[in-house]
Amino acid sequence: MRSWPSTAVALGADYNPEQWPEDVWAQDVARMQEAGLSFATVGVFSWSLLEPAPGVYTFDWLDRVLDLLHDGGIAVDLATATASPPPWFSHAHPETLPVDHDGRTRWPGSRQSWCPSSPVFTAAATRLTEQMARRYHDHPALALWHVSNEYGCHNAPCYCDTCAAGFRAWLGKTYGDTDALNDAWGTAFWSQRYTDLAQVQPPRRSTADSNPTQVLDYRRYTSDALLAQLQAEVSVLRVHSPGVGVTTNFMTMDSFRHLDYTRWTSSVDVVSTDHYVIGALADPQAELSFAADLTRGLAGGTPWLLMEHSSSAVNWQPVNRAKTPGQLLRHSLTHVARGADTLGFFQWRQSRAGSEKFHSALLPHAGTRSKIWHDVLELGRATRALGEVLGSRVEAEVALLWDYEAGWALQAPSHPSAEVTYGEVAHDLHAALRRAGVTVDIVGPHASLEGYRVVLVPTLYLTDTETLGALATAADAGAQVLLTYFTGVVDASDHLRADPVTGDGWSPEVATLTGTRTLEHAPLLTDEQITLDGLLAGAATRWTEWVDVSESTEVLARTVDGPTAGAAALTRRSTGSGAAWYLATRPAAAGFDALLARICADAAVRPVAVASPGVELVRRRSDRGSWVFAVNHTDASVQVAVSGRELLTDTVVDGLTVGAGAVAVVREG
Ligand code: GAL
């Protein structure tokens, strides 16, 4: 498989030369060389220029771009250019425009205005993909195919008639007949029984909440429909450009959950993702670290590619924070610490016109006499010093289960609390371990848990017998397994796992594993705080429950006040050579810290190194050695107990000092 040169952590960027007069291009390539770029992603939004009229192709300008990049030693991640169809296409095929929940057409004029189910779109996109592949498959600059762009970013879910028909076909394949569909959707409720699939609609806006299983299936259908679009283009590339890898940029940021990427990874050769820091979050860098760990999980632990991030501010948040000095290096190297071997940016040269002219780029409007360019050159030097970490893997003894479907089901309406959102407790747990210097692998619900000393299961509302069985096996085999509230409640059809007729409580398997039987949920109001005692002493929010604790189960914290005063908030049950823990509320950060300190102590999981607070630590390892990444997020220098050669300064250290806001990478030994 082709790739770009790999003696350094590769740097690259989306390059949109069509936004500039041709005489700027040579200057671009010279500057890319100066910045140390190895690759450029070209053509993502070029469809309207490459095919200005149906079946009329104008590749000459792209030929010149690819030649120029190749002559400059810059490899190309070549887009199939199908992300956004040209106006002539939408004008000729209005039936391909997406439709929203309320039945309103999403008109063209921005980007990605195409319906995920449209066969007319697939035909046009694969036609262009074939032309691109035939023309460029043997171009020496071509290193990777970039299929479409951020599938589902703007056009999913779509509720048009084409999607309705596609959904019915998907349901036919999934359920066979309406009897099975009626059972799965629980249509005995609210007089929803179907007698013909033709009667089924997408969950368009209705008078009251739509059937939750219908909503869940529509999420599955939408993810599958977009996956089919990816696969259609990939099949064309396999035929006309064999031997060249393919990728599509996922979005593992917390704000994007439309697609079940665990089902997408086998369709690409390289897992790549985009990440933008969300300024309004309480701890934006903690979210960055989470997204990086999630991407590594999708890549099965192998190095992955960060396709896009930003040199400084974006332009699509209400207030767009510029990166402060040092932040670009910290953000970029956190991705590398957590498994990225390649760092891409949106975009190379800041746009002069259009929606993204205020979005930062590697080459800003202020040119090379600017803070951004200075930071970019600094990043280039750092990535060149890190060549030896390429191919190594991140070391982690803790797994956190992440399941997109569980998230979809949890976010459905009509639940005990709309404020219990998927990911909240996952982030709490991840953030606490990150503060403690412990690395977490974020893995899919069916990943092997073998070898993990701690397994964290945050709000896995929807799950199956297989996953619950694997958790019991992991605990018996010695792991500390923590389940948090609202886990194991429903099956794949969003039906209660418990048999209410037998009065089993809310989740029989969770009760058996943890020794804690939930009797009733008692969520807290938005600003309501309660007090906990014991190991979690301090405040808690969001959720409590009345639980029945078996005799063989220890209670390590209780609620002191609030609706469930006196109820168990944290329990632990020994099983085999491990233990199963149950957390029935959402403690404050200090409570999570105490909980995870105790679990890690029981599991003999230690931090990457002993260090001052505020420094983020990750270890990568290969058969060539091990490297500790230390990212100092504080404004004072910190100490880390590691020794070896620090690669960014090329000095030997015996006990590391990392300056305020700086990053260090130490090859140990
Ligand atoms: C991504 C997209 C890029 C650019 C970027 C801005 O969603 O792929 O084309 O728009 O965001 O942050």
C-alpha cells in the first residue's frame, strides 16, 4: 500500500488551490516545504469545478496541482470530490435534496445537500469516483484516497420519501414480516400495529413522541445508508485504483454521534478522524483526549490519522477561541500521544471568501510574520523529532465500553431524565483517570476484554446478553468491573431486559453481577445536589435510585439526603478473582477521583509515572522501546518521574521538568 514518507510524524492539510489564482500555487508548495508538510488533501469540495456539466470533466487544473505537489515532494490524499454535488446536479435532481424532521427541504447553497438514500446521488458520485480513479490511479503523487468528507455531518438523518422507501426495504430485510416488526417495536402500545410495511414512515414529526424503537431503527438505517454510500465509492476505487489505500474522515468528537463507526471501520484501510476543540466545554482538552482514545479504539489500537484539526480558531462556534501560544503543540502532540501517527489540518491557506474565511489555517491571512506560522514551524520541528515513535502502540490497562447504539437508545425521549445523556459519565470517568495519569482504551461493546485490569461501563442503557456475559467473565477472571447507573436496562429492541411479570427489578443481569438490584429510579432536578458519604463523600447530581443490596455486597457510599436518603450509592461485590462495582449516582469530580483511585489500587493499575498535578501522561510502546508523552496544561513547570532522552530538546533527563504549557516526549531507558 502506498503512503507518504514516514521518518517523522507526518503533517498535512486540506489544500483548496481552486480558491486561488494559479500563480499562488507554486508559492504554496514552497511554503508547505518550509512548514515540513508531507501530504495535502486535495479536491474535497471540487466537484463543481471537475464536472462543470453532467459528464463533462475538466481535470487539467487538478493535473497541474498534483504535478506541482509531486515535484515539491508533497504526497496527495486525493478526495473522490463527492462531498458536495454541484448546483446543476441539485437543480436537475431536486429529489436528491435532504428533508428534515418537519418535512422541510434542505436546499442547496451550503454543502452536503444530498439525501443519504438517494440512488441518483450514488450513481453520480460513483461516476465521478470512477473518472477520478481512472485518471489518477497511477499518478505518482497519489498516496491515499479520501472518500467523500465527514459523512452525515449535515445531511443525516434525512426524512424524505426516498429514505422512507429505503427504510421500509431495510425493515423488510431486518424483520421479514410485519409480525416481527410489531413485536420489535412493541406496537401493541398506542394502537400502532402495522399490517403492511407500506404503512411505515420514518419517525417524522408526529403529534407526540415517536415509537422509540422506530427512532432507534431509523438511526441504524441512516448509518447503514451512509455506509452503503461509502462502500459504493470504495468498490469503484478497488477496481480502478487497486493497491492504493482508502479512508474517509470520521468525526469522533463528542458532538457527533450519527454514525455507528464500529460498523464502518472494516470498509476503510486507514482510520482517520477530524477533531475541533469546543471552547464552551468545561474542559475542552479532556474532550480532545477522549476523542483521540475513541479513535484509537476504532482503529483497533493501531496508529491512526488525524485528518483535520485547526491551527487556531474555527468559525462555527458561537464564540471562536483562538489558540493561545503553546496550545497548538499541546493539542497536536496529545493526539500523537494517544496514537495518531499523522496530523492533518483544515486548511492549508486561509480562505478569502466563503463561509470559512475566519477559520484559521496553517498559512493565515497575516502570512508568515504571524503567531500561527511561528507555531506551525514549531510543530513541524517537533514532529520531525518524533519519527521514532511511529508504529508504536499506546499502553493501557483500563477499558471503557463505548456503544453508539446504546447512546442512540439512551437519547430517545420519554425517559426518567432527559438530562442523563450518553457520554456524560463516560467523560467523567475518563477525565478522572486522565487527571490520575492512567490511560484508557475506549472500545466497542463486543471488543475483547482480555488483559484489562479495569473495565468501565458507563450508562450502557442498551446492551445484549453477550456483553453482560463478557463483563461477568472479566470480573471472575480478575478485573475490577464498574457499571454505572442506567446500564443494562434494555435489549437491542429497546425492550426492558427484565421480565416485569416476575418482578425482577430493572436489570436482572446487572443485579446478579453487582449484587445490587435497582428498585426505582429517582433522577434529580437540573440544579439539585445531594450529599454522599463514605468513599464518595461530597456532592452528587443528576441521578439516584433505590436499590436492594445483597448480603454479599459491600456498600461503600450512601446518599445522605435527597429523595433517596440512606440508599446505597456505590457498591462492590467480589466475584471470582475480581469484583463488580455499581455506581448509582453521579458524584462530583472529587468523588470520581476517589472511586477510581480505589479501583485502580485494587487492580494494581498505576499511573504512567508519578507526576505533579495538571500534566497529561501517556506511554507508547513498541519492540523498539517506550516513550512517555508529558503535556503540561498548567502555567507552572511540573515534575515527572521519568528518565531517558527527551526528544524535543534532544537532552538526557533523569527526572523530567516540563515547563509551563510545554510538552516533552521521553524515550525511556
Ligand atoms: C470540517 C470539514 C472541513 C471544514 C472544517 C472546519 O467539518 O470537513 O471542510 O469545514 O470542518 O472546521
